[in-house]
Amino acid sequence: MVQNRRQFLTLAFAGLASAMGAGQAEAVTITAANDSGLRIAGGLWETFADATKGTDPSTSVTALPVITPAIRALAGQEIRIEGYLQPITMGFGRSEYVLSRMPYHCPFCYSGGRASLILVRSQRHLELKADMPVALRGRLVLQERDPEDYYFQLIGAVPA
């Protein structure tokens, strides 16, 4: 049984190569991020995951977040969170990044869903570590009106 997109694509390409006469398909081992040495960040991410609990996956791009009381209690507070950092914009006195709960494997994919991403705004350049999570500290702002914007924002982010 296929359990995720990567497994599906691996099996599909192996079958395609075999059907096209490319020889015998190689055996493929599916490896979870944790098994490869990349870890999925925990902590507050467990709380944020509730923002998409019970939503229809087919509307995940246009769905508004489900802001639970535990999430709302964090609004406006300074939080500390770890994740994988990717830059969006830099310059003009500020830098914007996306912090992800899971390691990036594709610049257009977020395998943990929208609740696994935080828009990070900082007045300074933050150090990137592609294969290691970074710890940040900043003020959490919730966004629950625009379904196309990030649910969570970390304002004034600095290394923790």
C-alpha cells in the first residue's frame, strides 16, 4: 500500500523504467527523514498542528486555520521554536524567511501542511543551516483571515 507521495513516485518511476526496457528496476528503500539523520522538530509544532486538524485536505490551500485555545494563548507572546529555515526576501532593512517543521526536500512542497510553516520576519540576516534546525525567538502573530497567507508569523526573530 502506498503511504505517501514519495513512495508513490518511487514506485511509479521504477515501473516506468522497467516498462521502457531500461533493464531491471533497482530495489528501492524508502527512508523516513528521521532515519536519514534529519529530524522533525517538536515542541510548539505539536500545538500548531491542531490548526489544520479536521480540515479537508483537498481545501488545504484555501482553508482558514482552526485556532484552538492553546494556539490563541500564544498570540502576541514571545516564543522559542526550532525548525528549518529558508530565505524568501532579503534587503531593504529586513529579511523574511519560512521556518518549517520538517526538512525541505523541494522548494515548492511542504509535506507537513500549512500548520508546519511560519513566516519569519527579522531586522537582521539569520544564519541558514540547510541540514540542521535552527532555534529562533520572536513574537508570535496569528493570521486567521486570509486563507492564502501564512497562519503563523514570528516577528522580530532573533537566534535563540
